[in-house]
Amino acid sequence: MTSSVEAAVPGLAHPENPSEQPPGPPPEQALVVFSSRESGELLHANLMALSEAVATSGARTEVVVLVNGNAALVEDLRRRLSEAPPQYAVSLWRIPFGDKANAWNQYVHAIWRGERLAFFIDGYVTLPREAMPRLAAAVAAGGDHVLGGTGIPSVGREARALREQLLRDGGYHGNFCCLKGETIAEMRDRGLRLPVGLYRTDSLMGALLSFGLHPEQGRWDPSHIAVCADATWQLPPKQWWRWSDLKGQFKRLLRQGKGRVENAAVKFFLATRQQRFESLPNTARALVADWRAQAPIESEALLRAGALNRRGFRELVAQADPVAGDLLPRLIWRGEAATRA
């Protein structure tokens, strides 16, 4: 049975109002900021801190802010940007449905204007001034073989282990990564989308790139992603005694089971069965339900392996489909660099 969101998403190719995109040629590159739970104060401060990174990038850049599922944050940030705009081109978009996978889809299929390179960061991330040109150089050095790139972490409790893993095995880190324009164009042309409601979006995007966008060919090659050892980012410091940090860490722990279930389902469809990416269900709920039905022995073993896995599976299959219109982006505010003093 096809749900309302599954019926609506495949045909979505434009913003709610296509005229919201400005006329004329696109900038050379975009920096896309995914945000949902940050405060307006932190998000605005991080956007202002991007000024040096944008100026150092060596290319005309538009910063695209995608706020998903947080209407209050959108309004707070709109007010702050109007009162204190950054010195670069920026657009602020609201997506009513709170989901990063859908935000990825909306950028690729609705907002991307043809930029030759699109960087992606999370709203709580601050970029050093050399981060974008370093990652861009690493991607360019790989030639046509490279589809995108990733920076590597330098701060945080798990930074050292993640750095070693990325440098050894490859991968894709959502705190700071990028896609070539040609990669986005193929994703758009073929209708490639992440399942709505997916938690581990970075893992699935990394798998898609490592398969060269064609998992049905069965050739896994992480070198399709340029890993740049000297491109990193900064995060706000966490304090063990701060309740918000403790609560966030606890929630991340609970979500680990959900991530393991998603990864198993994705591996079954893409690596084991070598299906085309287009054949993935359009929602995470449908993805794991289909995996449970088609791989009963494998799925039962994973669910028996831990309570968090069972909890994650229950949460995924209990997800309600969003209202189709809530998936669409809407432009809230735009500022052009040329208008600033």
C-alpha cells in the first residue's frame, strides 16, 4: 500500500514557489546549513562566524540555511538576520517537517541551483577559514572519480578514533562534507532520495557515494569520497554537568539501536541484494518493515541482540507519515552580499 508521502515525494522537483529562486546564474558554490534544535542565538553566531570562511573560499558562495521542524527558530533567526546580516549571500528556508533526510532531499531536488560544489554542515558547527578551500582542493585532485568529499573531526571525545577510521577506511561525516554539482545533477535526474525519517543519513549518503551511485553494480569503492585530513570544524564545548548536554548524550545513546537497525536494512537492500538506489522505500518505516519481511532470520538475530535494537525497530515502524505539504521548503529571508556595505 502506498502512503501519502510515498506518493508525493517521487514527483517533487521544485520548491513550493519556484519563483522564490533569484534570477540569473547561480553562485559557484553553496554552503548548506542543516538546523533544527539549535538556539537562534547560537545559529546566528555561527553564521556570522562563517564570514571569514566564505571570504577565504575563493569562489562566489551562497549560504543556504535549512531549518526543519522548528518554526520558532526560523522566526528568531529571520529577525536576527534582518537586524544583523552577514557579509555574504544567504537564504533562509523553512521546512515544516523535522527530518534531516528530507532536508537533504529538498536541497538536492528543490533548492540546488546548479552550483559546481555544495558543502554541508550542521547548525552547531563553525568552520575555520581554510576548511572549504582545503576540502574543495581535495575533491578537485581526485578528478572525475571523486563524487564528493568529507572533512575529519579534530575535537570531541571520539574525534581521534573517527579520524583514524576515516583516513583508513574512508567514509562521509555529516558535520562537514560536500557533493560535486555533477553528483547532485545525477541524483536529481535519477530521482535518488534518502528515505524520509532516516536517522543515519550520513551513513546512507556515504554508502551511495562509495557505490558510485550504482549499488546494483556491486563495486564498493570508498575512494569516490575524498577524505581531507586538514579540513575540519569546531563544535561548542560540552560540559558533563550541564543538563542539556547530559540529556543530548542520553538521547544519542538511545538512538544507537535505531541506527543499527537502519544500517542492517540498508546493507541488505544495497549490498546483499544489490538493488538500485531508486528502489529503496521512500520512508524509513517502510525500509525496515520490508527488511524485516524479506530477511526474517537476519532481522530476528539483530533484534534479539539488544534491547536498544528492539526499541529502535519499534520506533521506526511506529513513525507516522508526514503531511506531504510539510516536506516542502519555503523561502523565508534572503540577503545578497552585493547589497551590504
